[in-house]
Amino acid sequence: PQSVLDWFTSVGFFDTGIDGKLHFHSSERWAGVLSGDARNGGWPAQGYDIFRTQGVVPFTKLPVTAEMTLAEYFDPTAITQELKDIGLKFLELMGGKNYCQYQWVVDGGQTNIPRMAQAIVNSPLDLGIPVNSGWNQVHPSIATGQPVHVVTGYAVEGTSVLISDNYSPYLKVLDNGYQISYVMQMILQYIPPPPAPQAPIQPTVQNTVSWLTMLSNWLSLILERLTPSGRARLGGASRPDKWPAFRAEYAKTHPPICAVCGGKSKLNLHHLRPFHAFPELELIESNVVWLCNKNLCHIRIGHLSDFQSINPTGKEDIKLWHDKIASRPMTVEDIKKDMPPLSTDNEQSK
């Protein structure tokens, strides 16, 4: 990220190379001093683990010069608190210790130049090699014995490996056939931070009602599929995946109130034309209406008292019964006024 690159620049990680371009340049002394290996060196993973636990620092703040003595190079007092803080900040910005991984490239004493050429594109290689009498020659002879020295391979040219070393001459070439017993490689990569945790939703009346509505929707679907009456209403068909969302949206613009009695509990969204017979009308608003189970409006008016049936004139009957219930007589006077004359037995017999 640009913010990380800006910090690299501000503390001096970039300097100009021999090609005239800016390059990220960290100090090799950092791991050498902190690992305590001193002149005789040590296992490469010791250096890697310094990077993993204490980061890296700019070469400009912990440089190496040709005039520097070994005592000056490995002077522990060169590691100041400022450098330690930079190293830990680098570690933090790169994503923690896992930003630094190391792996085998060649293991078991079998030199594999093509594999090394492929790997070196990603990062320099640590080579475990033996040392022989011709060691300080630019083209040393074929060596034998155990790997007792670690050098850095920075390029592969044909069948030769170009290395840098801390023994003069510092740049050497391992010709084809020189024994390379093992090759390790360190890979650094930026690890993005995890997404910031979202603040927990504070419970409110609106949130609670929303969750209860969603729960009610799903429970109604389950009951429709598991209960005999539910399976009968579905006609053996299955609700489409879009049904819960449609039902929830419908409830926002059509308050859940029974279209017959005005009840607000035990409601079902009834299809005037059943969706197992008219699947194209399943999610059409004009084909659905709220009916309740509490007062049996759903089964009696919507299904004529049998969930395997349907009321062909359901829309008209729903309006008829809604109007009847809305204007139902409540007082004795209203009852007497609205009741039609009662026929006598003699008139009935005629």
C-alpha cells in the first residue's frame, strides 16, 4: 500500500542503485549482529528468524563500508533503540512474523541449476557448500566434503552460480559441477491487515421486530413442508428460494393484517391462485393476500375448509366477509334492525 511505501521512504529504506533507480535496501549487519554469529556465521534460519521477530532496518541507518573492521561490523552498540523501533514498526506494517517465510530449494546434495534459476527470480539464495584449497579462486575446483560454508547466490548464468561472500574476493563464481549441498530461500511478502471488526448491532425494537419477522418467515416455510396441512397447501410443490425475500418485502408495503377479520396473529400470505397450478403468479403481489389461521379465515375462506382445495371466488368472498365483519351489528338495537324477518313454519311449509 502507498502508506507503507511512504513510510519506507521516510525512514530511508530506498536508495539509488548503480542502475540509477531507487531500490529497497536493508542492512545485512542487522541480522549478523542480533543473531550473535559474528565472523564465523551460522545457520541461515538464524538470520531469517531475526527478520521474523525483529523486522529489518534501512542500510542507510546501519551501513557497511570497505574500511570497516570486523569489530566495528559486529559492534552490538550499533543496534540503537531507534533501530529497534524501526524494525518492530516494519514488522507491524508488513503484517507480523508470517510476512517472512523460508523454504528449501535444493535439499539432499543434488545440485539443481534449473530449479535455482527459477527460484532466484523471487529472492537471493543461501547456498550450503564445502570449502576446498581453491576456495579464493574466482573459478574454484570441484569440491568434496560436507557443507561448512554459506554464501549468497544472486544470479545464475548458464550452468554457473554467481555468489557473494564475506571472504576476499567477495564475488565468486561456482562453476558447473561445484558441489552445492543445500539451497534455502527467504521470501518476504506484505500481509494485508484483517478487515476491521464491525460494531455489534445494538438491540432495538426495530431490530428485534426485523429478526422476529425473518424467523417467522422461515418457520412458516418449514411448517409448510413438514406438516400435512402445509404440504396440502403447497400441492406437493416446493417454495422457490425467492419466496422469503418476497414475503418480507410484501410485508413492508402491505401491513400483516388479515384481509377478512383484521387479525394480526397467525398470519399466512395466501395465494388467490395456487402457485403449484400457476407458478408464474407465485411472486405477483396482486395474487397474494394476508389471511389468518387464528380465526380460521385462511382455511375456511381461502380454501373452503380444506387445504387441498381452493376458493375460485376467493377475492370476492374475502371482500364480502371483510365488509360483513367491518359492519357487523354490535348492539341489541343493531341486531334487531339488521336482522331480516324470520319466516314462520307455515310459510316454510308452503
